[in-house]
Amino acid sequence: MGCLQSKTVNVQSPDKEPSQDDSKTDLANGDQVDQDQVPAFKEFSLAELRAATNGFSSELIVSESGEKAPNVVYRGKLRSNRLAAIKRFSRQSWPDAQQFVAEAAGVGKVRHKRLVNLIGCCAEGDERLLVAEYMPNDTLSKHLFHWEKQPLPWEMRVRVAYYIAQALDHCNAENRKIYHDLNAYRILFDEEGDPRLSSFGLMKNSRDGKSYSTNLAYTPPEFLRTGRVIAESVVYSYGTVLLDLLSGKHIPPSHALDLIRGKNVLLLMDSSLEGQYANEDATALVELASKCLQYEARDRPEIKFILNAVEPLQKQKEAVSHVLMGLTKTPVVLPTMLSPLGKACARMDLTAVHDILLKTGYKDEEGAENELSFQEWTQQVQDMLNTKKFGDIAFRDKDFKNAVDYYSKLVSMMSVPSGTVFVRRALSYMMNGQPELALRDAMQAQVCLPEWPTAFYMQALALSKLGMETDAQDMLNDGASFEAKKLNSWRN
């Protein structure tokens, strides 16, 4: 298995050293955001993204937009086994590759739990592609206008309004005040059923392309007058999303404002919501929509005002989103027989995993503990043994940065790769907050020893850190099954 052909784009400020404990804060409510869940922003190769989408197969198209310059979004599977949304711009878009990469890297810095975070881009030849987290539970448009089992309940609609306001507030704090074409298609639902705002909207469709692809009836008045988007335009578009949430239909703002001025609020409300909300709450949201849709940009409220207006309307904060939406989640069922290592990986206890790997050493490689002894005692072998020793000392002392450096040097020196070295480097990557690299090493360990339970357990740990719980569960099951097979062979 070859290395990932991608280069990491440094999106940190030049004057700030990355820290193992560095975590971003949700500016709206002070919650910590676990960035282990989101891979580092990368510049992918075109070959990598072509492989991820089966040659940009039409069967993997998630959405298409634009007429003169169509942009297509594919569902892809990256080499790490992570699903991703891959947006392919038209060939006319972004003629300057460096400008495209710089813009994408800037968007890649704006990380937040309410955003569908950007994890990479590609600019090769005429191709311009963006790579973002994949959201498995469709768009707000689907749940509002094209639902099959149940209409979106009131409490979930209020949650969408609040979470998207949080996302926009964070973008403002990161000085990304322009969001292009905010609409019900730009809001997607993650594995937990939580609504998130697509990061694709933080980039224009092209260097100087249109900012709005929707019907002109829904675009901000100033855009129609000047062709320019300003921060207040985003508030207007947010108002159109509030109308969608209130009515369950895509109502032109002018018609909605006529209803509001005529005090015909009930005509505006989605009839399927009857009995789910207090009249004063509905009135408050209608009035907020009206403020957002003011013709003059200066008369519209700021995002902070919106956030404070919507927050008290939430009455079921503790209810989880996938339950409110009626989504079925696959229950996590751990295998009945797990070794101590398997259990530690299942509960993501990195300290316990480190202790177990230390005690196990290299003897778990089924006869490979003397893997270096048969080689000639040349200076090269002596250097290799010293590198291994320094790596093991760093690993023992929890100096995981140096452990990665020594084990990486060792891997390049060894003619016969060691599963244990890959597993130890995988845990070191995990301790350094790099679960994607840890997954790659755990997979390499499996290549070395195809039925080694440790390799499967370490993959499960990395997959859990990446938020891929279903795949992690499969790996735990595989590891337990090889553990049982090994145990039976000893008994026999």
C-alpha cells in the first residue's frame, strides 16, 4: 500500500506554533470543538480524487447546479476510507490555480461543528475541485419540501435556524462575512441528524462568477441593483431560509411580506405544524424573518441579534436531532469477546492502549520478535537497531513527536516492515492529533500481518476518532473474530 499522494497545506498563522492541546472554541456558546474529527486540510492529487469517485462516475453525483458553468458534487471515498463530498467546478472557473488554492485554504481554516468543514482541494491542469466532509442525511430542502415519512417538526426547524445562525456568527468572527447563495440546499444534516452549513458557500462559484444561482425573486435587492454581495445580503438570504422553515414551502419574500403586513401569519405557517408551537414563538420567528428581509440593507439586523432572538425559542435542547427527525441510527453493538486492547480501542482510551502496547512489545508478531537478528551485522544494521531503540525509548517516555520521527526513519531503513512499528507509530500519530495518518499506519500493520487482531483494533480506534463509527465497529468485530480464531488454535 503506497503513501497518500497529497501534500498538507499549512492553514495556521505563521506566528502560532501548533499545539497538541490546541482546540477551537465555539464562539456562540463556548463549547469546545473536537478537531480530531476533522482531517487536516490537504491539496489532493487529481488521480486520488478520480479514484475516489470511480472516474467521476455519474452514479456518484449528489447534486448539480449552474447552467453556463455547471458545478457537480460527487460522493467519494478517500484512501483513508472516509466518505467525502467532492465539488468539481466547470473548466471556465478559477483560471488561476494559485488563487483557487489560496482561497480554498482560507476557507479550510474556518472550522466549526456547525459547518460542513472543507478538508481539501485540487488544482491540476484545468481541474478545480473542493473536498468537504460528507453529510449522509440529505439537505434541508429534501426534509422541508420533499419529505416521505414525516414533515420536519417545529422544534427541529427552530434548531436549524439557531445552528445556522451559529455557523454564520463563527464565519463573521473568522472575517468570512460573505456567504454566497444561502438557501435550503446549502444546509445539510450529518450522521447525528444535526444541521450544518455547507462550506462550499464560502467560496464564489468562480473567481468573478455569479453569487446567486437561485431564482431572482429570492436574491437580495442590492444584488439585483449592483451585482455585488455584502454582509447584509447574507442576512436577507437567512430571512428566506426562515420563510422556508415557517411555511414548508419556497415562498417569494415579497409575497410573504404582504402576508405578514396583512397580519395573515396563519396563512404563512405550514399546516403540518399545527399544535406543535406556541403562537408567540411563531410570531417571534415571523417578525425576525420580516426584519431580515428589509429592502434597505442597513435596516436588517446583525447575526448576533438573530442568534439572541432564536436562542430562547428552543424548548427541547436536550432532545437529540436524529430522534426529533425520525432518523434511524444503527445501534453500536460491541462484539462479545474483546481482548483488553480491543476494549481500550473501543472506548478510545489512548493511555490504556499505550500501556498495553508497551507491555506487549514486539513478541505479538508471531515469531517476528527476532526480525532483525538474521540480517548481517553491518553498520547499516547497527544504525537500524539504534534507530529502533531510540524510537522505543521515545514511545515509552510518551515523547510521541520524536517517536514518530524515529519510527518513520526506521520504516525507510527496514527491508522487512514491522507491524509493531506501524502500530506504535499509529498510536503516536493519534496522540499528536493526526487520526488519518494513524489509520494509514494501522492499515499498513494489517498488510504486514493480515490476521493480527492488534492491527484491526488500531484501525477501529482511528476510525472512531474520525467519526466513522460504523466502520470502526466492523473493525472491532474483525479483530475479535481473529482473536477467537487465535485462541482456538492455541487450545487445539
